[in-house]
Amino acid sequence: MVGPTAPGRPGGVLPGGGHRPSRRPAAVAGRVRRLLPVGGRLPGPAGDPTDAPGVGRRTAPGTVPMRLPTDRPRVPLTTDPGGVLHHTFPADLVAAVSAYAVSRNATPYAVFMAAYTWLLHGLSGAPTVNLATSVANRTDPRFDRVVGVLAQAALLIVPVAGVASFDELVERTTRVTWQALARQSVPSSVQIATLGEPFADFPCRVYFDLLDMADPVLRLTGLEPAVARDVVLAGARGDLTWQLRPLPTGEMALLIEYAANLFDADTVAGWLDRYQRLLSRLLAAPDAPLPRAGDAG
């Protein structure tokens, strides 16, 4: 994700100071309840005085799972067969997103996610949109040179009920991003469990990522440098995964991975078309009332 990091404070102490995740699930769950939008107070950026009802530090209760419309019934599968769609957002649209983000003290990630959230709200009708995103989970500098995968999926629960404009929605996605960063060391299974029984089987898994780093190059003595290559998986990680990556040309690459047993390629392509038109419309009038479901303009 693109944005400032806000280190969490998981339980336990590492040698020489610092923190590590607690081994006590009950203690972790109690801490996470204060960081997920199921009522109570939630942290925002340091110095942020906003305390509006229904968002940010105070959020409305009633968080429910989001359910997207599918082309075929959902049936239990060990691995969902995956489909892939590639797209590139033009440089002028990406520049407009970046300029608007700066004007709102937000990140491009929060802006792209806000439009995506409104699209999913229109498709599902859910009062809260639940997403997941990849986080580095390396909040301690001593982890920088540790070999191993510490990354995991952090939940992004965006309340959309009562939102009046795109400006307000971007404020919400910005604050939700801070919350996800603050709890990035908390296992995603604990975060899901904290949301309660409705999320027990997490019926709809939607991921939204923006990779803001260059592809790594593997350099070994005596061998030619090896650049990273895309690996097309036979299965889908979730129902729907959007992965954004900035390009040197100023454009933004988008890789969409979807569960082919649930969605047709034409359905996913149609959602992408609606998203791009919706994003352009919202950027043109961010303080105007949000369009109704299905009306991308």
C-alpha cells in the first residue's frame, strides 16, 4: 500500500526491546476489537481530531459480511479455479488520482480504494464493504534483514452507510487504511474471529492491493541477474483480487484475479469498465452527492 505506516503495539517483548505478537488469543482479540469497526473507539492518524459518528474513531455497529452477485451458485471447493484479466489505467487518470490525493492529505491507494468500495457497495448493497490487503508486517527495523515471509492479509472494513460525497468516502478509506496498518501484526484469523459469527466462514473474499515498489532483481555471483516474472496461478486466492502497480510511464497496471467458478470473464470486465467510468466521474466532482448503485455516469 502507499501511505504512512503506523506501527502496531502487539503483546510481548523481544530481546533488546520492541514487541512481538502475543501468544494469548483472547488478549489479542480484545485488542483487535478496539481496532475494527464493530462499535467503540478506533484510532486515526496522530493528531487527527475527527471523531464523526459512523466513521473513524467512532463507528456504527452492525458490520456484516459483503456478498457479491455471482454468475453461478457458490459451492464449497478446496481451491477455486482462477481467471485473470489485465488492464492499464491511462497516465492522465493516474495523475488526477495523485493530485486529488495530495489535496485531501490522502494516498493514491485510499482514492483508488474509495471508488472500488463504492462500486462494491453498489453491487452488494452492503452497509459495510469488507476488503483485505497485503501488509508487510515488518514494523520493527530489526526485521528488515530477516529472511522469510512476514506479510499477511489485513482487513479493511469500510462503513459506507450515510456517506454523502467522494470527499467523505476518501476520508473513511484513509482512516481505515491507518487502522489496518496499526494491526498488521495481528493474525488475520484473529481479526476475522473478532468480527463475530457472521464472518465465521468469510463468505466473500475480496483483495485490493497497490504494490509501490519496483520488481526485485535476483543477483547471484557468476549468474546473469534474474528479473521477476508473473506467475499465473491455477487457483484464485479469493473471489476477486485487484492488484495495482505503478508503471514508469505514469500509467497504472491492474491485474485482476477472479474465481472462475463464480464469475464469467465478461462480468468482471463489465465491473472494471464501470469502475473506470465511476472513478473519473467522482474525481470530476468529489464534493457532489455520490451516484446511485449502477450509475457510473
